[in-house]
Amino acid sequence: MPAKIVATQYISLDGVIEDPVGMEDTGLGDWTGDYSRGPQGDAFKERELFEASALILGRRTYDGFAAVWPSVTSAYADRINAMPKYLASRSIARPDWNNTRLLAGDLAQEVADLREQLSGTILIFGSASVCHALFSAGLIDELSLLLYPVVLGRGKRLFPDGPEGSFALLQAIPFNDGLLMLRYARKA
């Protein structure tokens, strides 16, 4: 059975997923910083990572994660540092974060191949350009959206113009501070 690809995103009410913690220097700031997921939300995000078999990251997300996680000491950090990571980039020749492999060719084809080679769940954290390419190719099976009650008015949105599709709600979980976890599966 092929691996399932899940895009997991922090998302604003107006659909923006860009730079939620302000590390990408986009001018959007840390738009998630005033909110707390609470213990239930933290447990959900931890379970999500521990149940995954691999990660796919775009270059900007990779840059932010690779700069932070290797120096953090926690079970979560140990997991993310050790697990297989796949970097979609044409500007990085050799990724230096532990257990990272480069996806530098046809992204949709490489991810389709990866999906057949792996089992379990492959998570995509952030990585708008990766999500856009994989939505267009019909390769994203599920969405895990942590909805923040903020309207940003600008920024990269989760869905690009063009691709269409329908999703079925799997789960809706309210977290602290008005946050809502919404999980969807692509309809056949």
C-alpha cells in the first residue's frame, strides 16, 4: 500500500500559510505567536510527528527547521532530527541536516515514486510551493489544518489557482484560544 501524503499547516482565516512564526522575513510577522494550542493541541502535533514515517520540506521551511531543531533537546526534536526528510530544492546542492535527501528533479514524479517506496504517512510541514505542486499533481491525500482566528490580508495561500478537488471532513477539534484543528481526506 502506498504511503499517504498529509499536508499539515498553520492557516489563517483567509487561507494564508506563509511564515506563521515570522522566521522567513516576509513582513507578516509571527502571526501564530499570540495564540496557544494548549495541552490537547500540543499532544495532537506531537502525535502527528511521531506517527509519521517521513517529512517533505520546501527550501524555506527546511532552512528554518534545520537552523533550529538540531540544537533543541526534547523527544520531539530527537524524532524530527532522526526521521527521513526529503528536501524539494534546486538551490541547495547538499543538505546538511541529518537524514535529509534532496528532491531536485521533477517534484511530482519524485514524490509519486517516494509514495510507492515508503509506507505510512509522509508529512509536509508548511512548504507552500511544494503543496502547490503536489495539489496540481493530485498527490496530497489529506490536510491537517490548524486554523488561527486571524485575517492577514496577504501572503501565500494554501491553494493555488487552478487545481480543484473535494475533501471530506475527518475530524474537527477545538483547541485553546479559538484555534481549530480540521482534518480532511481527499475524495476519490
